[in-house]
Amino acid sequence: MKETTQIEGQMIFAWIQKSDPADHALLKGSEFSNDDDVWVVKSIDREWLEMTTLEGAQVRKKLPFIINGAFFIEVPISQNIEASIRSSMSPAELALDEAKNNLRSRGFHLNSLGASDTEFLFSLLLEFQEHSYPDGATWTKLHDLIKDGAVENMRAIAPFLKKWIDRSEAKLGMYDLSRRILLAIAFRHTGQFQKAVEVSEVVNEHGKYPNDQGCIAILCTTRAASLMDIAESGSSSPCEILARARKSLNRANAIRSSEEVMLTYRRMKTLDQRYGCEGGRV
């Protein structure tokens, strides 16, 4: 199998606007893919992309179609294209390319991030690599970027979150619930349910964290959902685990009833019925 290099469609799109049209023929025979399918490139210019599916069906798309995808190009042709791309880039574009390469090497999924988010993440990891941690509006922006983002990005950011939490808690002298929320979410959505439960265990250590009722409610809800994940994934004692989940969810609900809490209760009822532990009897 021949060695290929992945080049983002957004980068190819920008290169095509600046490069000699004769160079575009270098892309012929490469594969282009996005979340929907994989195609083989037949021809490309500044307006149109002609491709075939792997089954041989003809496809014609406007050039912006390539922005949300990637090309897989055989070596050494890819090296020639990469050299041409870099020679056509401005200093700002080169800086963004460096940021992308750095994040990609750490496991981040860049197709789900825009240029500004990529630069934000890169600057964050650089600034807080050796000391301190993101705070205030910076943390809020990171939280919003990660919590509903790609699973790959949750997995990649988790070691940094853990490091920043350790630093924050050392400074506070208490558990940092607001940061633990994001780490618990990241663990849960990457299938690390037990780690999510361990991160949220601190809600049971009363007096060892700030009395932020909103954070307590969110972390208890995430904890309950993670315990339900464990119960549903083949536990030998699902009713016992669901009882723990119910206790955590009841605490969240006592603080603040929310749509997420209600949805979690509905899921719990379904699991109670499935495992024969209706009403929390174990």
C-alpha cells in the first residue's frame, strides 16, 4: 500500500486560489473524503471539482465543497504540493499552520474547529503548559468549545484539564468543581465512565469545595449519568449502581430542577424497569 499524506481541504482551497493552474493537476488521482463519503479526484480548478466515487459514479461539485474535508495524496506528490502551499502562505497563515500541526500531533480533530478556535486552543496550551491555568472568560470559552465538541478533542484535552485542575486546587486549597465538571464531561463522552465517577466523587466530601450550588447540581447530574452508563454497560450489580445514581440525581434536583435533570430521571426510570429495580429497591 502506497504511503499517503493528509492535507486539509481548506488548505488546498486557499492554495488553488493562489497557485499556477498547471499545478492543480498534481491532485489528479488523489482521494478526497469528508464525513459522508470518499471520492477519487479526476480534475480540479478554481471553480469545479470533478470526482468519481469508489464505485465509479461521476460527481461534480463547486470548489468550496472541499473546505469541509481532506485530501489523501501519495508521496512524493504530496511533498511537492506541501512545498507549494507553504511558499504561497502569508506569515499569519504559516502561524496558523504551525498551530494546526501542533494540535493535530496532540490528537485534536481540527475539521470541527474554525481558524479562530484553533488559534485559541493552541495559544492556551502554549501559555499554560508549564504553569498556572485558564481562568475567567478564558475558561468559559474553553468549556463551551469542548463540552459539545468532537469526542477526539475531549480525549485530547483531558490530560491538560487534569493538570490545570491540580494547579487550581493546589492554589484554592479546595476542590475546584467548575473545572471538574468539564473533565467529568470529557471522560464520560469518551467512554471513560469510571473516571468520570471518580472525578465527581468529591461532591460527597462536604466542606472541601466552594459552596457553588449551580456547580454542585451540574456535577451531581453528570455523576448520575456516568453511573447509569456503567450500569448499562454490563455491570454485575446494575440496581446497586442505579441507587447511587438516583442519590446523586436527587441531590441535583433538590438544588435546581432542570430539563437535563428531568431527562436523566426518564433514563433512570427506563433502566430501573429493564433491570427490575423500580423505585430504587436493591
